[in-house]
Amino acid sequence: MRRIAIALAAASLSVLSCEIDKGLAPITSGIRGTIVFRGAWPENTEQVLVVASTDFPPKGISQLEMGEPLPTGVDSAQYTIYLPPGLYRAVAIVWKEKGYEWNVNNIIGVYFAGSDSLSPGQVEVPNGTVVPGVNMAADFRRARPHFESSINGTLVIHGAWPPRAQNLFVVASLSPLAFPKLPSLLDLYISGSLPIGGDSLRYSISAPPDTYWFLAAILLEEGAPIGLTSIKGLRFGPVVVPDNKARVEGVNIDVFLSGSP
């Protein structure tokens, strides 16, 4: 009986060892590239690193895959971030201020594919492959000191929700809307993802003190790229956020979906 117990214990340890070894296997896939830093490094910089997200916009900093801290005080840097295989819908550079936690609003650079600067470039990461050439520029004008200010309001929904509706969010732009030129993604501050469905929805955008020239409600549909047709509601400003604790209320937006009159 004792021999049977010892044999069972040995077998259990062997299985557990295999599971642990498998879990600790290093990730060999990922993304690499070069980052060019624009502007002077802020004195209150603690760290800068590359992040990747399978969703856009990400729901929060905890959803991001995070790389190692980059060297500071340099004009450019090489990076590699190791990632599980999959499709990454956004790759970005995040700045961290001394004395504060990581914040998704402190994105200072985004990977763009080609000339499209409104939507992030997607990167497919195969198993066991590090994808090269994912190059980015980091703009320290986006490195804002800590703020608790926000823009808030209600989306009033008109029409029927499309069956392939996937993601709804609101953006506030530091640049005017002047067709055919569109703002860059780095001109925008973005709300969290909002629930799909209903006749009205509350939104909130963490936005530093500044003047915002327009707000837009963006609806992403499954299989469709971000473009002008993704804009379902517009509110022109200016909307002024006066200080880093201001909570600007009542910035409501009419959202017109398919089937709207």
C-alpha cells in the first residue's frame, strides 16, 4: 500500500512539473522597432514604455501588454516587446509622471500604418515570430502633468443600432475639424468603451485643461475600418476645460444611427 501511495505521489509531481514547465515557457513572439522622441524630455518623467492592446480603444491600463522601460533622455531608442501570438489593434508609447500611477491617458505616441493617422495600425503577431519595423514617434507635448479634469455629457441615440455594432466611444479634439484634413489620433482624448444599446448613454472623457474644438461619437462595426462613416454624432465647440480639477458637464451629443430620419 505504501508503494502505491509513493507511486501516485511521484506521478502527481511529474504532471505538476510538466504543467509548471509549460507555464514558465518564455514568450518568443512580439514586436520590435525604433522610437524617435520629439521635444524636450519633461523633468517629471519617471518612465516611458511601449504597450500593446488587442482592443481599441483599450478599456484601461490593466488591459495592456506592457514592455520594459525605455532609456530616458535620448533622441531615439530601439525596443522589443514580447507578446502572446494574436492580432494587436493598437501599439503605443506611454509616459509615466513621477509620483503617479500609469495612466492610459498619457499615451504620447501611436503606431500608424501608412498615412492614416486617425486609426492605429494593426499588427498580427505569429507564434514564435518577432515582427520588425513597428516604428513610432513620441511627442512630449502629450506628456501632460497629472489632471483630474473631465468632459461629461449624454449621448442621445436616434435610430436603430446596427446588428454589427461592436464598440462605441467619444473623442474630444484639440484640433479643429477641417476637411479633407482630419485630426491625428494624438490630437484626441478618448472616453472608455460605452455599452451598445439603449436610447441614451452617459459618457466621460478624462481631458486635461485646454480648449477642445469638437467632440465626436464614434461607432465601430465588426469588420469595418475606422473612417468618416464611423462618426455618428458631432458637437462643435469650443469646449473649455479651465483647470486640472474641472468637471465640465452637459456636453450632450445627438447620435444618428442607421434608420435615423
